[in-house]
Amino acid sequence: MESFGKIGFMIALAFVVPTIALVLSRILQPRFSSASKSQTYECGIKPYGSAWVQFNIRY
């Protein structure tokens, strides 16, 4: 019966530790993002032109 207790403890620990990690990451995440963070590329160069370009796909 003692081995079942150890297994039950390990299973409970396997659920509790990731749950705590997920909750802490949700609490500690940044709340506000800037407009530059929502752009496609964060390299500092302003995007120009359209991304909708038709490519000729041939081999």
C-alpha cells in the first residue's frame, strides 16, 4: 500500500508543478504590448510595399 501512496504522490506532483508554472507565467506576463511588437518584423526598419505578391511557381 505504501508504494501506491508514492505513485499517487508522483502523479499529483506531475499535475501540480506544470499547473503552478502555467499560472505563474500567466500572472507574470507583460500586460501591454507596443505597436512595434505587433509588427511582423521587429528589426527597426519600417515595412514598405505590400506582402501580397504573386509568385510564379515553377521548377
